[in-house]
Amino acid sequence: MMYRMKPGGLTLSVACLCLLLASQALTALADDAPPLPRIVPDVAKLRAPSADVRAGEAERLADVSAKDLFSILPELLTALADPDARVRWHVANVLKRIEDRRAVAALLVALDDKDTDVRKAVVTALGRPGLTDAVEPLMKVLRSDENPNVQACAATELGDIGSPQAVPLLVEVLGSPRRGGWVRECAARALGNFREEPVFGPLVAALKDDQAVVRKAVARGLGRLRDPRAADVLIAALSDKNPYVRESAASAMAAVRTEKTRQALIAAMQNHDAAESRAAASALSQYGPDAVEPLIAVLNSKNSGLAQRAASSLGAIGDKRAVAPLTAALNDPRQQVRNAAAKALYRLDAPSPYHPACGDDASLNRMPLHERKRP
């Protein structure tokens, strides 16, 4: 494999060249390496008298191919009723990889397992998009399982399955104060998957929930709906007292793009809260050319993190208007800003001291560009 510098780019340092050669050598070795040995399940060990032996073999199943798992499906279905909870837990996890009605039927029965962790694994295994046979049973779990963590898993998987049948129950759970915050959070996340259903109103109402984890999930859910009506409520959420909610609202605006949200993100990007600022800069990069000028304007910010995030976002947008200011940023006295500018220029196919095989080459970033000696 040959590496080629961009026209006009800086010459790679000797250290960087060594890294390139080492990378090529490792790639060649990897290409010539023998394939990993096939992990074959040992059915006899799954039937062993010792619970530890059965549990050990069940743990190995995670490394077995789906094809080989299918070949021992009857044994796996038997092991799903093993007296040892460890065995049942491992088997439930691998059954998710087998698309067979027999596996689904056995998992549905196992929803009544006495062990909480096993039930969580079974619920997760049933969360396959379009698996409508699991909707009613998972709704029952969400309504009545004794463990809130299992209920939360059921809410999540109902969202992944995507059946509108689950929407009324998820809305009910989201608005129920008696439910734990984790359960309501998962319900909010799940509702974000139903763009065609009447979930906008319930999500907006839940932005007033007294638990920040719920409000955070609601903000993300509103973003996934991609509903323009969410613009105003997400902008309002940028004033939430909890920084994680503000961060989620900023991230959600990447999907709800209006002029009002663009202006709100420009302001949020300059917030002193690093997480919120980072989320706003990342979301702003999704606005394409409309975000270029605001990002260029903060490249010289005294806030190093803000300047760094602006450079990264400009590289993600890919607009050539950013080349000149990013090139100027290579002279910035702050190394993290120079690194971000160099990477952004590389993404823009412009002359840059950065090369992905070298990472952040300290020899290129130790001093401002105008002080470097060219060969």
C-alpha cells in the first residue's frame, strides 16, 4: 500500500515515515496470518452434571458462529431451562442471534424465569425489529414485572420492535409518576422511534418531568421524531437547570433544523459548559453551508475548547470556505487547536501536516507553522 501526501502538503517527519512503514509491515503480517480457529460448541459439556462445567461451556457460546449455534438449537432450548441461572443467562443471550420460531417460542416462555438477570437477557433477545409475536408478552412485562430494570428493558425493546400497538402503553408509562425514572426514561427513548404515531404531545409534556434523566431522554426522543414543531421546545430545553438535558437538547437540534435552532446552537456553542458546547458544535455541523460562517467566527476564540470544536466541525462540513481560516489556525499557539485545524484541512483535501497513519505527530505540532523549518 502506498501513502501519498496531498499536493503542497508538508513532508512527513522521519518518525512519521517509520510509523507508516511499521503500519505497512503489520498489515502484511495480518494479511498472511492464519484464520482464527473455529469455536465448536461441546454439547456434552452443556449436559454435564457439574453446573460450573455447563456454565463455562454456555459462556463459550458467545464466540460460536450463528450457523453452528443453529446446528445445536435443540440443545440450546433445553439449556434455556437449566437449573443454573448462569447457563440460562448465557443461552438467552446467544438465542438472539438465531432467527427461528422455535427459539422465539422458548424465549417467550422464559419471560417468566425466576431470575431477574435471566429475564432481562430474555427480554433483550426478543427485541428484534418487526418481531410482532413478542409485542403482547413484552407489554405484559412492562405492566407487571416486579423488577423495574426488567420493565425498563421491555420498554426499550418495544421501541426497537416498532409496533404501534405498544405506543399507548409507552405513553402511559412515560406519564406515570409511580414508575421509576429509569423506566420512564426508556419509555421516552422508545417513543422517539414512532414518527408516524401521535407521540409528540406526550413527549413535550414529559419535558416537565421532575427527573433529569427523563427530560434528557425526552429531548433525544423529540430529535429522533424530526418534527419541526420540536424546534421551540428544544430551544427552551437549552435553559434547563440540568447540563445533561441541555446537552441532549443541543444534540437533538441536529435533526430539527430551522433558522431558529441554528441561531440557538450558535449561542449554545459559546456556553461555558464544555459538554453542551461540544454537542452544539457537533449539531451545528449538520446544518452544512449555513453553519460555516458562525464556526469560522469562533476559530480565534480565547476558549481553546470552543476553537477546537469549531475547527473539527468545519472539517466535518467540508466547505472550501474554511480552508483559509483553518490554515491560519495552524499558527495558533495552542496545540489542540492546531491539531484540530490540521485534521480538518486533511478532511477538506487541503495541504495539511496531518496524516491519519501518524496520529497527532508532535514534531509537526510543537511550534507555530511560521517557525517550522521546511526541507
